Amino acid sequence: MPLETAHAPTEAALAAAILDTTLPPPAGLLGRDGGPVGRRFAVHRATTTFGLIGALATRYPVTEKLLGVDTFADLARAFLAHDRPPTALLLDWGEALPDFVETLDDLADWPFLADVARLEVAWTRAHHAAEADPIDLAEVARLAPEELAGARIALHPSAALLASPHPVASLWASQQDGEDPDVEIDWTPEAALVVRPRADVRVHRLTPAAHAFVATLAADGDVTDAALAAGENDSDFDAGAHLVGLVRLGAVVALEASPLAETAP
């Protein structure tokens, strides 16, 4: 029997017991001196748990600030019993935390917390997204109005949209370094565009109309489709100005113009 296969049951038991304090160390596990591993195992378990809590805190710094360090640590411990890292690579681990938060009665007084955590997931994804060169305003300016009306765009690979019944973008911004965490928040629905066109990830607050505009473009609608969707929220919505704004944010990497209709002789 290969050595890896022979040790597989012990390794599985060890992995389970490391994160579950109700389980004893695996049978037959001995210390370097050949004695019991109870105390050493407890230290190793505590160190591992502490490290994983720290990994979640690194990924969800705003969620931790809103809850406080101790409450966030309690949340992280509960999450570890629900969702354990499948490998030692922690880069993709923890994305289920927002959905887990929504299941907890203890956090019912924090209904916005799951969406704030989702915004942090979008931030992390943007941080690790592929590079792409945004277009400049000259690409927009060269189009005739008829071409622009039927144009479609490609968003930057890092771009993500989030709409929430809570002021998630304002809450996220209030917890950033240099900001006043006690700033008065307007408790109305908000949407956010997350994008990293160059070195830094940016979170941009969107009105409901602007969100409808960008969401329609992201779903392969043309500028006219997007303007109509936005107009359902705001009859004064300026589609041209918002398209220019998207380009200035570095959120657009391609603009495909609609061909001009041929004029009958």
C-alpha cells in the first residue's frame, strides 16, 4: 500500500479535529517524545484557528470593523464549523461568508452586513482580476450620434455590480482609513460599481438609474437599451454623460459601434 494511502485516514481525522474542538486528536498520534499529544495538539489547534480567523479578517476588514474584533472572531469560528478551507491555499476561501451571515439570527439586527460582505468579495475579485487597457474618451467622441445609440461596450474584467436595499457603498466608504466612521449615513438603497482599471480597486456609488444603465450594458444591451432601463428610474437620466463617466472611471475596455443605416436614394 502506498504511504500516502496508508496515512490518508489519519490525515483526514487530523484535519477534522484541528477545526472541531469536540473531537479528540486522531488515535495513535504521538508527540516527538512518543508521549500523548493532548497539550501540543491544543496549541496547534488554537494556532490554526487563529490563523484562519486572521485570513477572514484580512478578506473582510470592513465587516470586522462594523462588528468589532471579538464579535467578528466569534462569527469566523462559527463559519469555520460551516465551511472549512478545502486546501492550504486560502485565496478563494471565504466567499460563502455573506450567505452564512444571512442565516444567523444573532445578526438579524445587522441586515446590511451580508451585502457589505458581498461588496468586499467583489473588491477581492477585482483585486485579483486580469489586466486590461481601458479605452479613452476619443473612442466615444469619434462616433456619430446614431452609431453611439446602438453601441455596445465591454466592461473591464475586474468590474462588478452590486445593488442592495441598504447603503452598502456608504457604509464601506465610512470604514476606510482617513474617513469618519461615525459619519451620518443616508439609509436608502444603494448600488456600487467595483473596478480596478489600473493599480487600485475603486468602489463607486451608483444611483438606481445608473445601476440599471450599467447593468443593461453589462448584459450586452446597447446604449439605447441601457438609457431606456435607466429612464424607468429617472426620467431625466443623461445616458451620454454616464457613458462618458464610465469611460473616465476606466471601466470600459471596448466599444463596438452600431453601423449607420444606409440612406435610401
